Amino acid sequence: ESYADDIAQAARQFSVDPALVRALIHAESGFNPRARSLKGATGLMQLMPGTARMLGVADPLVPSDNIRGGTQYLAEQLARFKGDTSLAAAAYNAGPGAVQKYAGIPPYAETQVYVQRIKILHQRYKDSARG
């Protein structure tokens, strides 16, 4: 599996479940390191330019840097929402402000689908890690 070392290292560094990091990469870019969204998010974990800068990611197209930055951002959301994976995923997708505004998963179709998809992928990657 490509990026396994980068994922493991970032997950260790920021104390995040590697299966969750893998689920986000799958949902965000389908493991395409050159992915670019219409809004300008780039790389495996689809970092916005401002977020990448804030996280000290010089080039979001470098997979190891993108994974480190995206995992750090995910860890920040998990801390903010007390370890709630669904709220952290919603914040990753729609921004923490939207999650706080609605005191939960925002009523955006895209975000609601995203949170469900992360939940399914997270479980799948957890199961496959157990072998």
C-alpha cells in the first residue's frame, strides 16, 4: 500500500488512528497525490492553500508533507471536538466554524454524505489493519 510509512509516521506524531487518516485520503483524493479541487485544495488530503501555509506545508503536492499537514489538521479537529470522529470529519470537510454554528454536523448534503463515507471507510481500514 503506497504512503503506508508516511501515514504511520504522521498518525504516530499526532496520535491519530492511521485507519482514519487513510479513510480521509481515500475520500479526499482517492490516493491521487496530484488531485486538485475546483476550490483550489490540493494533494492527497486536499489542503487549501491557507490551511497548508498555516500548517507549515511548503508544497502540498509532496505526499509526505501533505499527509503530515492533513493529519495535524485532523488532530486539531479531533481535539476541538473531544475525539468525536464524525464532528472532526465534518469540520475537515465544511470547516470547524460550520460545525460550531450548527452544534453538530452541518445540514449540508455534501458534508453529511462525506461524514457517512468517512465512517464506512474508517471501519473498512480498521478491519483490514487487523487482517
